[in-house]
Amino acid sequence: MTAHALITAARTLSAAVDAMRFAAPVTHVYNPLDYARGIHEHYLTRYGANRKRVVFLGMNPGPFGMAQIGVPFGEIASARDWLGLEGPVGQPAVVNPKRPVEGFACARSEVSGQRLWGLFRERFGTPEAFFADHFVANYCPLAFFENGRNLTPDKLPVAEQKPLLAACDAHLHALVEALQPEWVIGIGNWAEKRATEALGNRTGLKFGRILHPSPASPAANRGWAPAASRQLQELGIWTA
């Protein structure tokens, strides 16, 4: 029933954010929970069917990852070749010509996803070994663009953030209720902050963060995998 609860929560979140409107400078909003629903729900069904010890929480979809195929940090090669996910993907309600959705045909690599899933593949070998105890989700399901430029949800005006964060908080509560983790680990500072603000009153739940694997981060470019592994070891989540 765990995966069923995740799918129900994702559909509720998708409907909530579809009703929201965002003003300039946002020119386009993509909701991959809608147009890539089939792949996203396959991910939830295949890998969200059991309790987890650790939930990794990202910020929102990257333009060449989850925005393409509906998988958190969904770098195409990792999702297809390691996670074993593939299939057709639809189109956003309004397509940004500078950010086409090509699904699994997308030739651009999502570096953050390549680094994240690459670390998990190197450490665990198989997705089954990783997902036995771990899960990866995004806090916000929407990708925002200012023409061709990616906008993160923390840059939205407060009045627009408020209903969005409320819907995402409610979804995060549902996800944690379903997976019953010991830890929620923010991938980056903002995700950790959102997790602690949304879930801080849950008894026994622990929080931490790892460095975001974005190529925009000089620290990540100096060796993201060793840095993230060290942070997880210092938290006591992974052994050396």
C-alpha cells in the first residue's frame, strides 16, 4: 500500500499546483507529475513499495532531468540504464520553445542527476540494494522558466510561494507518513530548510543535508561524491 499512498499523494499535489498561477518574470511552468505521470508513477510503484530509513529530498525538477521524464534528478542514462525506467512522455500545457520536452530522447545530461545516481550506483551496485533503505524525492514538482533561464522556487515572490509551499508541505507529510523514514536529508540547504519547517514537529524524525551536486556549485565540482559520502558518514547514516 505504500506505493499506492505515494501515487495518491502525487496526484493530489499535481492537481493543487496545476491550479496555481505565476506572474512575470516566470514565462513558463512545467508540471512533470502531469505530462510525465506514467513514468513518475512507475518510479513510485517500483521503488516506493516499502518503508525507508532515509529519504533524500531535492528542490524541484531540473530542465534536463525530472522536467523531461518525471523522475527526481532524472538524468536520462541513469533512469533508463540503472533504474530501468522508460516509456512515452507527454507535453506541458504550454511548451517553452527554448526548453523542449523530449522525454527519454533528450540528449542533454542532467549533471546533478548523473552525480547523484552515479554515487548510489557506485556504492550499492543495484537499484534494489539502494531502494531497500533509501528513496529520492523532490520537494516541489514544478519547473519554472524565465524564457530559457531556469528559476528556482525560492526566487518566487512570497505571495506566490505561500500556496505553493503549503501544497508541497502537505505532500511531504504524506510521503513521510507512507515511507516512515528515520532521516530526511536535504540535497542542498533550501531542501533541508523546507523539510525541517514542514516536518520538525514529527517525533523521532531526524534531519540533515548533503552538498547539492549542481555544476553551479564550485564545491560540488571539486569532488561531489566524496564530499556527500563524508557528510552521510558524519551523520551516521553511512559507514566508511
